[in-house]
Amino acid sequence: MMTSRERVRRALNHEETDRVPVDFGGSRVTGIAAVAYRRLAAHLGMREDIRIYDIKQQLAEPSHAMIDRMGGDVVQLHRLAPSTGMAFMGLDEWKAGVMVDGAPCLVPRGYEPTFKNDGSIEIWHDGVLYARRPATSLYFDVCPMPLARAETPADIDCYVWPDEWSEREERWLASEVKRLYEGTDKALFAGLPLMTCSFFEIGAVLFGYERFMENLVLNPEMMEHWLDVKLEHDFKILEKFLAVAGPYIEGIQMNDDYGAQEALQICPSLFRSMFKPRMKRWIDFVKARTKARIFIHCDGAIEEILPDFIEVGIDVLNPLQTSARGMDPALIKRKYGKDLCFWGGGVDTQSTLPFGTVQDIKHEVRERIDLLSAGGGFVFGTIHNIQPDIPPEKILAVFDTANSGL
């Protein structure tokens, strides 16, 4: 039997493993909603203090006991404050809180929700509204758009990044590396937040989606400048992060959703002129400091730019959204499986998991493992996060089937 770390490492080297490696909740894009996690733990008779580490997405941090129960081979190494743009919510201090359904949990001490009369929840800090959860939603929308009125490169230079490195984070990260690397046999995955690992997606957050897309076409000089400033910001953080974590991690996250369900969100020529060169520099910087594989989370219909991903040094594609146009898993494995590993794609969270039967789920899991694990290069996981309404029986069908090999 291989250890989890060996299993993941061999899969990422395109080598056969004793069984397919499994990711249960090991990243912010292969995670599980806290509500679903609580129901799963109760169903299994496991009593836990459930921690919500990503307030925006309401994701639970799986316990090591739960990861073992689900056959997981991966644990997530965070930055101190992974919730998008909310650096005041560090994971080194916790307090009692409640989930969106009112159940008790633990939340970062910096999380101070304001409950409104209409049922919505707001997150304020130092007089700024950072996020809002409408009464009918299960997630928070990030509110500040600090670059929405930027018009010149000088306006970009005035922006103060909210997630600068600190001695507090360095001490905490070193302790987390020691706890996870020495205390488990799991593969450590560096789950970087958007502020440090994204260009396109974080741009839509900082400028606002509409303004961001307009600026890419109408104000390219400013946007080229912003991309270079963003890259230099990332380098400063990555230098510090990798000095501590680099020798111990198996994968490190980039995060940019260039695809929508039916097509790319921007034309390939714009991607190649603006974003691809910065991705290449980011990847080269990281690969000079760690042997970890470069993992990109990029949803949607992106087949057209997969050769570009390979060219700049992407090693791992997540999630392989098989329901998007042109993303047939057999086709993608055949065309790109020698160059790309696939992490996720094990079951469709848009259709099969919420709407299929337990038997439908088991069938799809077996089918995807047979297809994607051939010759190595596959880490099993769901296509994005397990949503709050998924019952325990379906979650167990996914992971028990993946681990059984049947």
C-alpha cells in the first residue's frame, strides 16, 4: 500500500497507483459546504466542531478523521486568511458562530456578521462593507470594487493591497506545515486565495465584472499596467510563502475562470496577449522555488486554450467540467492526457450529484475513474464544491465507490 503522499505524487507524475488518489475537501474548489458536511458527520455518527474556513463560500474544513473515512489523500495548506479580500479573518483564531441554516459551528474570530431585518447578512470591517449574503442565498457576494473608478495607471498605483505578508502569517504557516506534513501522510495542497493566484477572476472582483471587461478592450494600457502590478504583488507573497511551504507541497493553485458554460468569456487573442504572458511569469517564478505541480482551477468551455495552458507550464487541470461545451472527458483525456493531469471531473455537481439517483452517481464515478485514471494523471474529486443540499447518502455513494475500485 502506498501512503497518500506517494499516491498523489505518482499520479501527478503520470504513473500508475495502487488505487486512484482521492481529494475530499482538500481545496476551495473541491470542497464541501458546511451544511452538507454537518449532515454527513451526523449521518456517520461523528461528533465534530465544524470549522468554516472560507466564509464567502461557507466551506467546512474537513477533520482528519473525516478525510480518512472518505478515503481522502489530500489536505489543504492555506494562507492565513483565504476568504476573498477579507484579510482580517485569520484562521489562527476561532470563535463560536452559526451556519446559514442556524446550526452551530466555529468561525474565524474576525468574522463579525451584521444580521439585517430582511434576513440578509452583511460583513463590515473598519466602516467598509466587504460582503453581503442575501436572505435567499447560501453564499456571500464580495462587495468592494476598489478599482471600479480607476482610469489611469496612476490610479492603479494608489491601490493598497489588503493581503500583505506578516510575521504573524509566517509563524502560523510554519506551524501548519509542521502539523500537516509531520502529523499526516497526506499530500499537502497549497490552496492560495484569489488575491495571490488569479488575474482574470480577481480582476472582475476588484474592478467589478462589467467595468473589468470594458477596460480590457477600451483601456488596455491601464489594464496591462494593472496586470504587471498584480504580478509583482504576487511575487512578494509567493517568495515568502514558498520559502516556508515550497519543499512540502505537491500542488499549488492558480485560479482563473476563463470559460463559461458554452464558450470562453474572452476571445483567445485577448487571453494570449494579456493574460498568458503573466501566467507564464507567475508559473516560472513558482517552479524556480518548488517542485510542486501547478494546478489551475478553470471552469467551463476552455478546450481552445488548453494548448496554451500546457505551453506556459500548467501541470494539472481542475475541474474538467464535463458538462461544458467541448469538454467531453474522453476527448480531453485523449488529446491532452500526456501533458495534463486531471484533478476533479469524477462526478458532475451540476446534474448527476443533485438530480441523479445513487445508482446514477455510482455509475458515473466508476466510468470517470476508468477513463481518466488510465496511465496515471488523475486525482479523483467532484466537479467543484459539494453543495449544501446534497444528502449524506449521495456523498457516500461518490467516495465509497471511488475507494472501492468497483
